[in-house]
Amino acid sequence: MLITNDFEVAQPVEKVWQFFGDIPRVAACLPGAQLTEVRGEDTYGGTVAIRMGPVRLQFAGTAEITERDEAAKRIVVHAAGADERGRGQATMVVSATLSQAGRGTKVDVSQDLQLAGAAAQYGRGMISDVTAVLMRDFSANLANQIASADRGESPAQAGSAAPAGGLGIGLRAAMMALRRVFRRFFVPYQATS
């Protein structure tokens, strides 16, 4: 399933691109992600934990940067993991492209996600909504990390992302779904009135 998101960071493109080169700091921005080891120049081991409804999944796996295009400001990561309890697998190809947006940076993110097992029972809409919530949290954490680096703080002082899950993500994803339903049913009615 292909999921696309975008967000803006109030920092220049070059600064955001430089930050994307520091994979441990980028990983610290993603809710529920934890980098556990560096396996090679562009290969990392880690875990991602997320709660979707009553199901809590914790994937352990690898992520490898397969493309880093300085001129186009594009990075591509291939990730694969399995739930630690054997309830599913996930593979994902994530590409992020940075571009100028006023004085800041627009980040376009494309995720080609394949799920099997317990996580696959959720519909595309729910997975897209949860992903959108996670991207919003990621963008806020990214802006905070860059600002803390500007202040001379260490990554530990800036903190890392909160775990992904619980009631907060579920409620925010449910609100997105309700807004989508509201627009689908009420906006066409208003247009014909």
C-alpha cells in the first residue's frame, strides 16, 4: 500500500538535509522507533513499537539507506522487520524529498508499506490515518531536534520521541476518519443546496 504525506519545517533546506544525514537523531524523532545498532555504513538495526487499537506490535528489523541524492535532496530507506511475538511482518520503502517552501522546507514522504499478520487486519484508511498522525509527531520532533542543535544542546538534552500508541494516536486517527466521513457526506449536500 502506498501512503504519501508531507509536512513543513521552519528551517532552511540545507539544514534539514544535513539533519537527515544523522540517522540516530532522525530515528529519535519517530514515535515508537529505537535505533539499537549500526550494522554498516548505511545499515541499522532497531525496533518500532506501535499500538493500533487493542493490538500492540513491536517489530525488530533492519533499515538500509539505499539512495542518498544530494542534488535532489532525496533519501530512500528500505526497512523490514518481524513482530517479536511472531504475529506479523512488515516491509517498507520510504522516500523523503526536501524542497524549498518559503523560508522553510517542505518534506514529501512516500511509503510503500506491505503488512502481513495482525497489523494487516486494519484497513487502508486506519493505517493511513495512523501514519499521518505519526508523520505530524515526527515533523514536530524533527523541528525540536534541529532547534535544540541550534542552541548547542546534545541529542540527549533534546530528548527523543514518545512511544507510538495508546489512546492519543487512536483518538487522533479516529478524528481524521470522522472528518473524512463528514466531508464525504455533508460537503456534496451543501454544494447541491
